[in-house]
Amino acid sequence: MDLKNKKFIFLGDSITEGCGTSDLNTKPFHQQLKQMAGLSEAINCGIGGTRIARQGEITNPVVDNDFNMRVDALDNDIDGIVVMGGTNDYGHGQAPLGTFEDRHVFTFYGAMHTLCVNLIRKYVDKTIVFMTPLHRHNEYGQGTWKPEGVEQRPLCEYAQAVREVCEHYSIPVLDLFASGELRGNDWDWCREYMPDGLHPNDKGHKIIADKLQKFLEQL
């Protein structure tokens, strides 16, 4: 795929928003990609704290504005969309992981199915790509903020759910969880690229931008 002069939306959470970078206008991965690949527009639709799965009740109109709630408002006139989420579903969402058979928005699996279908219907002839969540500190349930009574599953199972559901709909996935380079669970690596163990800095976003550019150009 030739990316020059293409218009892309980037739907996600605080990582897509650019939390952890030095400049939201130039340093998030999509803005670095825009400069490197010559995109005409890289529309930042990342909102910190948001999740893919819907919560049982809406208590915060910003954070509880899940990905499916935001699809209708996305620009129709684009060439492609890149979706990245799941780390907040793991970290503080009250919706369970669920199973592949789910088809409702109140589990992660079900919300992934719904999101894929909604995007396919909205962007029939456009490029749709997902990225798995990144490795992070405490990715096996330690130090998360799950509500009492909600089963805590490891982050790797959320990454696997993204892979499985996207494969079902033939949607390409850039597997950042298995890339072997973005090691948010390694504090020595984090000091250089992800100081808080969750949000990449400018250097970390450059790694994502490089990988995403190569991935999209191969489509």
C-alpha cells in the first residue's frame, strides 16, 4: 500500500492520544508516521482511559465512551483506520474477557466482534487494521484496578482475543505484543522507551511508527 497522501484515523486510548510523549502534535506514533510516510492526514482519535468493552453502567462520560460508541462520529472520508486498544480493558475495566462466542458489547470478545462488524460496514472499501496492546508492567494482574468480583485475566489473553476476532473477519493485525521489541514488562527497557511501564515516550512511539509503516506498506 502506498501511504503517500493517504488519510488515516487512529482510534485508541491514551497511548494513541500520545500520553507520555513530549509533543502531542508531532511525537505520537501516528504523527511520526505521517511525517515519515507522507500521509495527508493522521487524525488522532485516542482518548485516555477508554476501553473496547462497554461497562455495566456509564459513570464517566469520557472514560466510559467505549470504542463502539465512537464509531458513528468518525470521519467517513478516509483511506484507512488503525485501531489500538485493550490495555485499559485489562487494567481497570469491569467488563469480563468473555469468550469468542460472545456477540454483545459487555465482554471484551463480544465488543471486539461488534467493533469489527461496525467498522467493516462503515468502511466497506477502506483499509482497517488493528494493533494488539503493548506489553506493560504488571501484566499478570498485579496492581490493576479491577472492580471487586471481576475476574482478572492476564494481558496476553486480551492480545490473543484481538488476534482471534480480527482473523475471523480477515482484518490484518500488527502484533506488537509478540514483536519482541516493545518490552514494557522489562524495567531496563522501560527506562529508555516507556518510563512509567505503560505509556511509550517519543522513542517508544518511533518504534511503533516504524513497525506500522512497514506493516501498512506491505498490505
